[in-house]
Amino acid sequence: MIWRVIPFNRLSASENMAMDEAIFRENQRNDSPPTLRLYGWCPPSISLGYFQETRDELNVSVCNRYQIDIVRRPTGGKAVLHENDLTYAVIAKEHNPLFTQNILGTYRIISGCIADALSELGIHAEMSADGRTTGNDPLKAVCFSSPSHYELLVNRRKICGSAQVRSRGVFLQHGSILLDFDPVKTCALFVSRDANRERQVEKLRESVTSVYEYTGVDISVTKMCHVLQKSFEKKLCIELVEGGLTAKEAALMARLIKDKYTNDQWNMEGKRTLHGY
């Protein structure tokens, strides 16, 4: 089976989310091949889950001070700081024979591909057995503070977080693989129920790890992308063929940037502003 892979690029928060959604929407209308994207963020950004309350969970003034963009994802889940990470996106039909027709089954299959790639780097990652969060989690808005079903843990510490949306027979799953992690900066950006900053930093440090922390090696994004692509090909028995956006995807992406992902009504309040897509 042939898949399209879109070459790695660092884009703005609005461009990244608009591209993912444009591929997702156009896949609903056409018999498009599955797509894998691997990408970065410039400038550093925070992506919010679809249902999150921005000002209840983010220190917006601190984000502004650090010049961190804020964007709302089309998928659910918790907030993610995209600074020292590699983000992936998979868009495919729900009835694709490689996947199950339920969210958790798809999580398991994609996490298996990522786990095999991490194994090639000497990192033994296991899938979380359940998605329960503790009631005393002071940073409940942060994706990496607790694992969900089939997310990846290294020595019980989260290294990859993912989110998914399904509509009209197509799914979009994207997620963040931590290359490095700064718990102090992360804690400063989010609202916490624990006034003890040192304690909340330590809790996050105990819950999260990264490729660099585990290996002690500054692995390049180029190598990470190569290992991930090879893992997807081997695990799913597919062939990845490099390609770009179609004309319709590019046009919709531009429209989504203008009308949705650079609009504070969407990013800060979650209000829809674009119709007919």
C-alpha cells in the first residue's frame, strides 16, 4: 500500500494546524491515500485541546512574555508545549484495513510504530495500560502530566502524547514526541492548583522524560524522521512516497489559516468562525 509522506518542515502554529485539518477535510471528500506528516513549530507554540478553557489553564501573559504562540487543535486532549519536540500526524480512512474502526485501536497501532522507532534509538517504550489521572494532579491541563490509553511511557514516564478526531469516515491523529523537556518553563506557562512551584516542577519531572534525557545524545530531527518513517513502513507493510499538498488542500489550508487558526475567537474561546469546509 502506498502512503504519502510530507517532508519535515518547521511551520507556525496556525500553518501546522491548518495543514493537518485541510488534509483531514479533503480526505473526507476524496479517495485520497493515507498521509504521514512529521513536523516542527516555529516559533515555539502551545496547542490547546479542542475543549480546553484557555484562561483557566494557561498563563497567557507568561506565554506572551516568552513569545509563545497559542493555537487550538481540531483534536481533543490536553495542552502541549511544542518547543523541543517532533510532531507527527496520520490521516486515513476509518475503514482502512491497517487500522481498527475505533479510537483506542488506532492509538495502539500508531503507538506501536512509534515505539519500534524509539527502540531503534535504544529507548524501550511501553504503552500505557489505562488512562486514569490522579485526583491531585496540579497540572491537569498539561498533556504530559499523565498518560492516556496506549500512550508511550519510558520507565513509567511519558515520552509521547497524542490526540485524535474522527468525522465522516476519516480520522486525524497527531501527537508530540519529546526530544527534550524543560519542566520549569512548562510549569510557568500553565495554571496550577498547587501554589508550591518547586513541588509541581518535581511532579512534572517525575512524570515526563525525553529522547535526550534517556539517551544523553542530541539526536537530530533528520535522524528521528528517518527512523520513524522506516518504522511505519516496516510495521504497517506500506511504502511511503514523498509528496506535497494537492491544490485543493493548499487552498483550504490558506482559508483555514486566515479564518480560523489566526483568529482569537477560535484559539482563545473555541468559537467556530469558518463555515462550509
